[in-house]
Amino acid sequence: MTEKRYFDLSSRDIAIQLDLIAKVHGIEQAENYFSNVPIKFRALEVYGAFLICYAHVKHVGKAEAIMQKMRDLGLDRTTVLSAYAAASNFKGINKILRRIESNPIGILNWTVYAIAANAYAKAGLLEKASSMLKKSERLITAKKRALAFDYLLTQYAAIGKKDEVVRLWEVYKMEGAEKIYNEWESRKLTHDIRIPNHLIDAFCKKGLLEKAEALVNRIMVMKGIKPNVWTYYYLATGYIQIDQTKKGVEAMKEAILVSESWWKPSKESLAACLEYFECKGDVE
């Protein structure tokens, strides 16, 4: 292989090819490929992919040599962590975490624990995964808030932690709510009306009542989940917002029928309903 062959390839392209060669042709062919990669293209992605190749076949000595090379070059230590995660090497994961935690400057961020959480989740160690996600959440910065919360919501959904999904969703009213709900639904974890309620609320606030109605029908017919007071209340306020007050009043009636004594509608929505009845001359 010549340097010319890599002229149109990025470091990411080379990393992908390296991974595929290892999986299809074996680690020796991957080593040959790596040895012919020009030095200038041996970036973080390439070293990371090569390290993960060794981790998969459990070549500990060679993996450690690559790790040392990466440290010498000042490359991100989270990629070391990713290699252990790919190999489900939890002893290695804990070792790296202890090392990072002992010297966290410039290294410790939310992705470190997210990588560990993903590895534990894949191994079925759900409580350990949840613990890692909690640690990850505490390290989220304002700059990475949207990306991090999107990822953590998906991960909490994947391990069946519905209370954590609800809690985090309350903190972060996300634009990608539909994607998170679809992830939750695809794993057959939707037997909790609070999860679709957040999406129904989001649709109604944006005036997307047809989508909200479709979701309500879907969860009732296909999932057998009963709407609660908030389901109908979100629909009611949504209808009122787009001047479909008649539908809003009907939805509010349903909300009142299924509500408990502690629940009260907002003054604005209640006033809109009363105004509707007044215009209709409906004293009762």
C-alpha cells in the first residue's frame, strides 16, 4: 500500500476500514493495514480503532503497547476506555475510571461515564449502568446539555428506568422527544402513561393536535394503556390554543371524569371552557 492510496481518505475512513479488515480477515491483516497507514493519517480515530481490534481478540500486551503510544502522543484516554468497553472488560474499565478520577483535569467529562454505562448495559448489569449514568449526568455542562440529555434519555429508556426518563424529561424539554419515545416504544417499555404524556404535551404545545390524537389512539388501541387526567388535559389546552374550543371542552370533561380530588385545571383553560358555555347559553 502506498501513501497515494490514502489520498482521498480521512482518518475516520481509515479507522472504519481497519475495523472491517480485522473483523473479516483477522487481526494479522489489520496489523498489515495499519503498518501501511502514513504517519500523518494516524490520528485518534485510527489508533482507537486499532486498540479496539486488539481488545476484541484479547491481545493484552499489544493493546497495552497501543495504549502507551496513545498516551505518549497525548491522545484522549476515553478511547482507551472505549476499547475495554467493546471487550466487556469491566476490570479494565474500573482501572481506567480510577486512573481518570485520580487525575481528572482535562479528561473527566460526562462521556467517560456514559461509555462505561453503555458497556454495563450491554452486559445486562443494569443497576451498575444506572449508577454510571447518574455520574455522567452530574458532569453535564451547559454547552453540551442538549447532546448529553438526548443520549442519557435514550440510555435510561434502554435499561428500562422509566422513572429516570420521566425525571430527566422534566428537567430537559427536548426537541427530539419523538425519537426518545420511539426508542422507548421499540423496546416494549411503554406501559406507563407518563412517557407518552410528555410527547403528547410537546405536540399540543406546538399545535400538532393531529399527531397528539394519533398517539393517544395508538397507545389506547395497540398498547392498551389508559389515558389519565394529564393526557386529556394536554389535549384540552392544545385544542383551546388553536381555537378548537369545542374539542377542548370535551377533552376537559374527560379530564375531570378521570381526575382525583387533588387535581385542578389551570385558570386560563377553565376560563376558556366557561366562556364557551356562556356563548352557547349552556347554563347547566
